[in-house]
Amino acid sequence: MNWGVFEGLLSGVNKYSTAFGRIWLSLVFIFRLLVYVVAAEKVWSDDHKDFDCNTRQPGCTNVCFDHFFPVSHIRLWALQLILVTCPSLLVIMHVAYREAKEQRLREAGGDNYRCIYPNPGKKRGGLWWTYLLSLIFKAGVDVVFLYIFYRFYRNYTLPRVVKCELPPCPNVVDCFISRPTEKNIFTLFMVVTACVCIVLSLVEATYLIGKR
């Protein structure tokens, strides 16, 4: 990953965000993205390898693992982080579009040039709507993924032992999840930070509407 490019994007997002938006960005970057990259990926790296069932029936372990882990936490979090950060980049692109349009008009107008965007980053007109919709989209993405996690993993927790009786298992077999306590801690941490991000996005949207 090119951290220089990423740092530039973060600087651009910070530049055009409100105070609430800067807090949201710090929370996403420090408490979600870094935790995901540094720790969560390693915690879930052995989820399939160390998923043990007390049977030697071929295929039983794979079928039971697929039933209890339809989609990996890691892949869901990766998709969630991608979708939740994309709207901020749209705001930067909108500002860049304004700056490019201003430059074209300046070159074409010459002495008769009249500035239409004195401050391209000021949240007025179309940029105000882009910013507001980005906040609503970010909050919506987090809500949808919280619901998905709740549907797949009831109460956002993993049991130590699961009982599986799906074919080709010969009978009811016990399957043991690797490091369930550690995974539950990380899951609850990510859920709590997502809830805080939802609140921040809604507060920022309310602030933006009230300020207008």
C-alpha cells in the first residue's frame, strides 16, 4: 500500500470536513482500519484451519464451517471499510471538479473572467448536497453491515462449541471454534466503533442542516 497517497487523501478529506467529520475520520483510521490491518486479520487467519469437529467423516468439517461462517468477519469488515470511506473521496472529487472548472474559465475569460467559486471547498450548492448525502450514505452503510453481522452471528458473539448435523455428517457432531473469546472481543470492539461512527455522521448531518 502506498501510504504517501493514502496520507494525501486523508489530508484532503480533513481539509473539507467539519470538526465532527475530522473526529469521524480519526476514529475510522485509528480504531477501525489500523485495528483491522494490525490485529483482526491475524486473529481470523486460522478460523478454518483450526475449526475442529469430532468426526473424521470427509466433508463434514467443511460443510459445518460453511454453515456457521457463511461470510468471514474479515471480508465483511473489508467491504464495510471500503464502502464507508468512498463517500469522503467523492467530496474531494467534487471540490477538484470545481477547481478545474474555475481554472478553465480563468484561462478562457482572460480580462473578462468572473470568479464563480471564490472558495471551491466551501459547502454551498451542489457540494453541500454531496457532503450531506455522503454522511447519510456512510451512516446507512454501517447500519446495514451491523444488521448483516447480527443476522449471521446472533448477538455478535461466537460460541465455543457448535453442534452440526448437516449431511454428510453421520450424526450430531461437536465443532470447536478457534479462539472464540478473542474473536468476540474484536467483534464487539468493531461493533461499538461502528455505532459511534453512525452517531457522529448523524450529528454532523444535523449540524450541517442547522448551520444552513
